[in-house]
Amino acid sequence: MNRKNLTLFALVALLFIGTGFFQSWNSSLGILNMALISAIMALGVNLQWGYAGLFNVGVMGFVALGGLAVVLASAEPAPGAWNAGGMGIVLGLMLGALTIGGAILVWRGMSKGKARVLVLIGVLLAGFFAFRAVFDPAVTAIEAINPAVQGNIGGLGLPVLLAWPLGGLLAAAAAWAIGKTALGLRSDYLAIATLGIAEIVLAVMKNEDWLARGVKNVISLPRPVPYEVDLQQSPGFLAWAADWGMDPVTASSIVVKLCYAGLFGAVLVALVVLSELALKSPWGRMMRAIRDNEVAAEAMGKHVTRRHLQVFILGSAVIGVAGAMMTTLDSQLTPGTYTPLRFTFLIWVMVIVGGSGNNWGAVLGGFLIWWLWVMVEPIGLGLMSAVTAGMADGSWLKVHLQDSAAHMRLITMGLVLLLVLRFSPRGLIPEK
Amino acid sequence: MLNALVAFLNFVFVPGLAYGAQLALGALGVTLIYGILRFSNFAHGDTMAFGTMVTILATWGLQSLGISGGVLPTALIALPFGILVTALFVLGTDRLVYRFYRKQKAAPTILVIVSLGVMFVMNGLVRFIIGVEEQAFADGGRFLITAGDFKAWTGLKEGLAIRTTQGITVVTAVIVVVALFWFLGKTRTGKSMRAFSDNEDLALLSGINPERVVQVTWIIAAALATIAGVLYGLDKSFKAFTYFQLLLPIFAAAIVGGLGSPLGAIAGGFVIAFSEVTVTYAWKKVVTYLVPADMAPDGLLQLMSTDYKFAVSFAILIIVLLFMPTGLFKGKSV
């Protein structure tokens, strides 16, 4: 950290303080909470791209998996769901895994030729139909239980903070499976592959209602912090708010947001410290050596593929933790709202703008870009009002311009990314 | 038996053919950019959306002037205008954005990230100008053959309906592909493009102007993207977000065929389209005609629900990459 970087962080802090003074502390803290989460996602992408040069554009999938973990771990259990179809689901999934394992064994074990292809197709087909035969009735049974509010397998009712590391684990497991198949591919192929996997993860979450109710959403997930309503009814809190001269409703929502900010901030600090230690360790030097010259690193006896898999899993786990935190903050899982522009490419803008290869850069990018993403909308609206002020009221152009101001944010993000790439290609805080 | 064949044609073959043609045109654009400029253009889906948007606006303009294409959709008259504007826009982005990195000989991944920036801007522009709502802009005749007519002619129980848009898609795609291959194979510019794609240094030594090759490539890619986008929009409907999602099957098609190989892009388009349709189609109807009445299936016989069509493109992509790393037709790798 030198003076320039501290100034950059101070400037970004000023943005948030300014929002607090000129808009409201409530919205400023709201932006800050998502900015903290975004910074963690950016750290995860930076691990993969900045340390190792892995081009992962499937961030959205890992974010969604983190969210899924919250539902599976801490939602209320659904009575009867496990008895109705839990065994069928587990058995079905095991059959599916066995089929894939069997197919791999056939491919490796048999000698080349037509027989191998035929046996392989036979194993896959038989496995697929066996899977469907066991899996489908179980799904129907589970989805039939109280479909208006449940119809899914239900959670374990664990404390929600425990769901954060579980989100990381779930994302890591998925990353292992993906990495095993796709990491050998060239960079653009890996990009397309991860893009596709993220879409598939989302498709599964939208359509498999037994898992997390699909697009019917899971709402009112438990929270790690007190509820506003409870605070407003506690006499101690009311007295405290009166002491500060604040309206109890505003005070309660600010306190809740501050609690979240504390939790998220703690996770962020821990992850930054760990990432910095890793970067400065021999392991970090090895990763960068592999990134800069794979052939030379391999000649030095480094196992490139294995290291790539390792860092891919680590980065994805960090993204998964952030995804779980986001679902906790929203206290609901809404698979319909996940889009690649918002959850994959925006994170990439954060990493590139902040400075790839530098953890502080990724964090700064997370804060700055998220603030911009939220604030561009009101700024754009103001700009459009200024531009259209001279036009006649009700003219179609004026109406159109004002209605479309919300879409300014994508254009702004694109321009920011292009300008940074052009004039400061290593980002605001470049790698040392 | 004939009924089964007709049902197959109606629900699998004809939609698959039209969709495959649209994907093939999109994949051709991706593969050309990859061959000449040597990066995967993530903005291609949004280039399609941009071109389609311009064409839709022009269509509305023509319609308000009272001009229509009669039986054919008015959008076909507006298409050249859409191509022109898109080509100018794309040339503009090349001049403002990509040329700088080309001069620097930046790594392909940097160019991919740059194309992400262009993607954001184009996506935002499209949403800004035409909005996020669904726009249907097909007019003219709805069907070449309606199911009812077909039944009356043949006396079969099963009808075959071919929509005008499906017919137009296939005819246009054939014309475009023939024209493109003629251009690449016979004209001087086309030959220099292929030479540049095969070996850049050698092409430069033989006096080919690289900037000109790049410009022609962008123009062709813009034309292909606009045509593919308009055909897709006519066949289904226009929505900015779906065009962005088309990126996945289009890239899958280009990679399966072998990046950089135009022939491969076409083959890849049809491979992806037909597998998507066959895997997500409920085969009950076809099978019911084929087997004796008492063996008729109870279920839908659908291998996967339609929402998993991405999974299909993806699975094919992975299988081809694992077993034929350069695609069906030998593509290149940088």
C-alpha cells in the first residue's frame, strides 16, 4: 500500500460518504453491503485470472451455487419430503454418477475400436434410463407435498452463517468437476465452456423445483442479524435511538445494515489477508511463473494442470461464499434474477478496472464499479432530464430518452472497461 | 408409417433446419473473425441484436410509408439498410477500439476482454434504443404450407406446416453461403483473406494490405450477423436478451466445426441445432405411429425438457473438444 493506492481508496470512500450525505445513509449502506460482496467475488476472479490466467466467465454459476447452499443448509426442513422421495433422489443421483464413472472406465479400459464406442453408448443409455426411472417418481413425490409454499426437499435448518462456508464447498465441488473436464482446453474454449456451465447451473436451478423451488423462489430465509421489526419493539433500542435523535424505523434499518456490513467486512478482510499471504508465498510465485510461461514452469517440474485445477477450485469457492452471502443479504433465492451481464461480466469489469493480479485492486474495483453500477441510474436520469429540458413536454423523443435512461448503465460499464483497457491496461492498482 | 415421417418432418426436421441455418450464419461470422483477427468475438450476439434492431426500425419506417413486401416480410426490404448501418458501426468500433490492440499485437485473451467491453456498449445501446421488450416484426404470409392444406392434399392424419419465415431462412441461408464461398474462393479479396487466415506473415510478404483484409472481414461479419439476427427474429421474435444467449450455441457451432473453418461453422450449426431439437423433442407422437397400438408409450418420451437446450450444445461442445480438439473440420488454434 503506497500513497497513491491509499488516495484511491479514500476517494472511493468519499463516494460512499457523499452518497450518505446527499442521498441517505440507508442507501449508502445498502450499496456498501453489495459492494463488499462484489469485492469478494472480484477477489475470487482475481485468484483465477490474476494469479493463474484462467479465463472463467462462469462466475454467475458459482454465485448461484452459493445461494443454493444457503437454501439447502438453512431453510426450514420440509416435513415428509425426505421420506417421500429423498432416497429416490439420492439413489438417482448416485446412479447418474455411477453411469458417468462407468463410461469413463469403459473408455479407459477397452481398446480402441467400434466395440468400445458401442459399449460406451450402451452404458450411457442404460444409465440414463435407469436414472430417469428412479429419479422421476421421487421428484414427483417431493413436488406434490404442499406445492404452494414448499414442494422442495427443504433445508437442514442449520444456522445461516454455517451456510457461507458450505456455499464455498458446493462451488468448489462443482469447480472440481468442471475443472476436470474443461481445464485442459485453450483459453477461449475454457471461456465458452464456463459460460455454458453457468447457463446449465442456472437452468437446473430454474427447472428442478424439488431442489429449491425453481422460479417459484425460496423466500424468508433465516438471517444472521436481528430483524428491524424486533428492534423497533425493543424498549432498549427505542431509548438508544432517541438518544441519538433518530427516527426508530430509520435507525433500525441502519443498524441492521451495519451488522451485515460488519459480517461481510470481516469475511472480506480475512480473504484479503489470506490471498495476500498466498500471493507472497512460494505458491503464489509458482502460480505467476506458470501464468507467465507454462512451458518453462512445466520444465521446472511444476504440474501445470494440477495447479490450474487447484486455483480454479479456490477461486470458485471464494465466489461461492460471496454468492451465499448475497442470498443471505436478500434472504431469498430468486434464480430468475441471475444474468451473466450482472453476475459474470460486471465482476470481470471490476477485476480489470481495479487491476488484475492485485488483490487490493480487485477490492477497489469491486467497490468503485458497484457504486457506479447503482448510481449511474439516477445520474443518467438527471442527465437525461437536463438534455431533454429544452424539448416540448410529451414529445416522443423526450419520453423515450427518459424511459431508457436506466439502460445507460450497461453503456457506461462498457465505456469504463474500454477506457481503462486503453489508457491504463493494468488497472487502477497494477500488479507489483 | 408415413404419418410418423410427417410428424418427424414437422416437429423435428423443419424447425431444426431453420434453426440450424440461423446458427450456421452466426457461426460463420464468429469463425471469420477468429480466422482473420484471431480472437473469439463475444460481442457477436449483440452485433446480431444491433443489426436486427436497425432492420426492425427500418421495417417500421417502411411500413409507415405504406411499403410492404407483400407475401414476404417487409424486413427483407429493410435488411440491406440494417446491414449497412451495422457494418458502419462495426467498422467504427474497429477503428476506435480493436485497431489499437492489433497494432500492439495484444494477446488473444486481451482482445476477448476488449470485446466484452464492446458487448456491454452494444447491449446497452440496443436496450437504450429499442428497449427490452419482445418485438414481433414479421408480416406478410404466415405459411407456405398449412397443416390443414397438407392433410387435405395427402389424406394423412398428421399435418406438415412450413412457415414462410422457415422457408425464407433456408433460402436466404443457401444464397448467403453460396455467395460467401464464391467470394472466398474466386475473388481476389476473398483469396487474400484466406491467405491471411492461413499464414499472416506470408500474406504480408506477398503484399496483402492487412487493414483492408480486416475491414472486409468486419463488413462480412456484420452482414452475416445482421442476416442471422433478422432471420432468427422473423422466425421467433426479437428480444435483446435472447440474442445475447445465442452466443453459446453459436460458439458451440463454430468450435464443433473447427474455429476458423467456414465449412465447419455450417456443419457445426446444423449439428448443434438438430441435437438440440431431437433431445428436447417429445417423441411420443412419432413413436405412437410406428409401434402397434397396444405398445403405445405412456410418457412423453422426452429425453430432456426444453429448458436444458444449453446443456445439449454444451455437451456436444465438450465431447467434440475432448475427442477432436480442433473440431470436425480442422480448425486452427492460436
